Amino acid sequence: MKISVIGCGYLGAVHAACMADLGHEVVGVDVDAAKVALLSAGTPPFFEPGLPELLRSAIASGRLSFTTDISAVREATVHFIAVGTPQLAQTAALDLRYVDAAVEGLLPHLRDGDLVVGKSTVPVGTAARLAELVRSAGSGATLAWNPEFLREGFAVKDTLAPDRLVYGLAPGDSVGERLLDSVYASALALGTPKVVADFATAELVKVAANAFLAPKISFINAMAEVAEATGADVTQLADAIGYDARIGRKFLNAGLGFGGGCLPKDIRGFMARAEELGVDQALSFLREVDSINLRRRGRMVDLVTEVVGGDVAGKRIAVLGLAFKPDSDDVRDSPAIDVAVRLAALGADVVATDPEALETSRRRFPDLNYVASVDDAVRGADAVALLTEWKTYRALDPTLVGSAVATRAIVDGRNCLDPVQWRAAGGCTEPSAPLNVLAGANTQMR
């Protein structure tokens, strides 16, 4: 099929490359000429495992191209809207200007039989409004909503082999369903479940999923606060309750909490839309979820402060990890970089590193001290704060780290280190000063 993708940020670039990999002819359109130039050269402007190879292969095949010229969509039949919906300043509501602009930009180029497909996360009611806009333009095109369920770090896999497909369609729109079936023919052939719903249901699926996962993460972090007060082990607690098939172990890792450009923004936007609809009480629990999540960051700052003697001013703090999660360079609403910035504001000499997020961090927070390696970060540190659970950090040698720091103290904000192993290694170079591992979600010191 001939497909256009409007918006070539994280979602759009991945979607365009994957659709071309599946054999479709795809043109990606974005207003940012620098981004288009990078993508055209096979270089994504963000880190996502597997995407550079996919981009280069699809471009070399001739099935994928990028442009700033919206008129390039004229040859396509299916047009995906994949622009961002950031949170508005001073409010929790989502900014729909980019979605509206994308659809309005498409209108002069649509033909009878074309299908506009929204993938952006939007407040419920947006699709119906945009469907009327497309209908009233008189081209004969129609609109569908097809929410995305990408996990950063696994976006290529989640697009090529999704765990489900959701189509939001107008009543009786068999043409739209048939076109989407053609787009996703390979996934459907593998038995991927398909849900055909109305617009409102399709819009709610994504935000409802996030609204379910966020409380699970905040629940275990709330239990971590109780565990800290009682001397319990929150990791063992999570293991034990995770055996309950009704609960499950996924998303029960206590620590700094969630972040990124989607989950926090989406649940806040969901609350804002519920208030507009007059059903805000139904989602009042999400306010406490957000509060618990943000509270973990402050607690991490407190732990680092405690471990250096009650005042971080003038102390050298090594920060390992800045991205909101491993296998990503995304620092939007990142708990890790938030903690680093807070420590610096208290007068700490923060020396931060990350395998992929140094440049994205530097652009947003240029005043932090960034170094390229763990060795440079931990050398002479009064404390080490592990804030993103990159595999390379989980595999660190505690003896080597212990020999490099000034004070053998590490605060594990992600509960990803073996405390027994790290504490045992503390006596390797100086038996009188054992390595002190303080887990950020189970804060007993041993």
C-alpha cells in the first residue's frame, strides 16, 4: 500500500520505518527540515534499538522517504497522524494544535477513498470532531483512530508484532476496516487480536491502559514507604504478591517511579478531560498516583543527603543514569534527571553520565556536569546514585567502583543491584569501611 505518516518524531519515525519494512511504500512528512535530513540519511534523531538498521534498509529499498512537502501525500491512500500531544503549560490538558494542524494540512490533498488514521494519544471526543472536519471538506475521505501502544526501547518490535490492534471506526465503515486490515496484514496473519470499536472506545484504550499501569507502579512505591517504616523488604513483598495471577509481577519494581513523555502526561490529560466531562471524581485516584510518583524523587534526594552526612553542599555525587528508562535517550519528565537537578540545586557537585542520554540531557539542563563514562563519574565521589537501570550499570563490578570512590556509598534508586554482593565487596580494599548500599525503595542500611 501507499502510506503517508504525518509527524516524524518518535512515534512517526518508528511507524514509517516499520510500515516500509513490511513492504508498504511510505512517505514521512515533518515540518522540521533538520529532522527530515537526519531521517533521510538513515539516522534517527533519538535513540531506539534496531531503528537505525531498519531505517537504512527501508530507505535503500526505495520504499521509504522523508520530506517537508505535505503535497507528497497525494499518492498515498492511508495517512497516519503521528504528531505529539504535549501537556499545555499551566494546565494538565493536552495540546491538540499539532493534531489539528496535521489534519488541516492533509485536507487539500485527500481523495475519495482515502483514510486518515489518528495514532496520536488524544482526549476522548477528538476523533469524532476530526472525522466531521474530514467529512465536511468534501473529498470523500474518512477518518479512523488506531492508537499506538509502543514501549520505548521496544518500539520496533511493538510495531512489527503488536500485542493487539484497535480500530476506532465510524458506524458501518467497512472500507476503513478493510484498508487497515491491508496495512496490518502481516500482524493479522500471525493471529494478532483485533478490536473494532467506535471512536470514543479507541481513544480511551490507550489512556485507560496507562491509567491502569500507573497505579500499579505507584502502589508498590507506596508499599516501599511502609516497608521502610516497618523493616520489611519491598522486593520480597513484590515477589510474593506477584505470584497471585490476579496481580502479576510486572510493574511491581519499587524505586524512583515512572516518567517519560507519555505516561505522566497521558494520565494528567485523562484527568483534565474527565473534569471537562463532569466525571472527574471517577479518576480522582490518579491524583494520588501522580503524587506518590513525584514523592519518590524527593525521597531519593533525602536518601543521598542522609548517606553523605546530612548536607550535600560541596559533596561530589556521581549520578548513573539520566534517561527515564533504559534503552532510551528520552529525558522528558525523567525521575533520574529530576533528582540530579535537585541535588545540584542543593549545592552538590553532580557528575552525571548515561549511555545514551547525555546530549538530550545537556540540551535541557546545560548546567549539570556531564561525563562520558562511569569511571569518570564515580572517581572521587562522596556518594553514587544509580537512577536508571541500564544493563551496564546492573553489571558493574562493586570492587572496582568501591576502589574509585572517595566514600563507599551507593544509593540504588532502582533496586537493581544485589545488596549482599555489593556490601560484601566493601571490605576488599578497606575492611574498616564497608561498601554501604542504600536501596532507594527499601531504605534499610546494613
